[in-house]
Amino acid sequence: MPIIQGLMSLTAWITLTWVFIGLSIMAGMSFFLLGTIPAFIVCIDKFILQSPLVIKEVQQ
């Protein structure tokens, strides 16, 4: 897995986690924190699963 896709996935998930933390603090309801689980799944699907798992070698 290329490192770029992993870093993009991690960055998107951290950003979404802070959004859900802000929502839960503003609304005073901790169930908004359950949104971090689908956010994690979406970030993995969006960035990591679409990246190539095998690096193709250049033929000479």
C-alpha cells in the first residue's frame, strides 16, 4: 500500500473525528461520537482500498 493513501486516510479520519467531537460538545450528547466508526470505514474505503496493492515494476 502506498504511504500517500494511508496518510490521506488517516488525515481524513482525524479531521472527521474532531468534527464529531465538536458536535458532541456543542450539543451535549455523546452519541455523536459513534459517528467516528462509520467515518473510519468511509476513510478506509475511499483511500486505502482504492490504492494498488502491488507496485508494478517497469520493464526494461
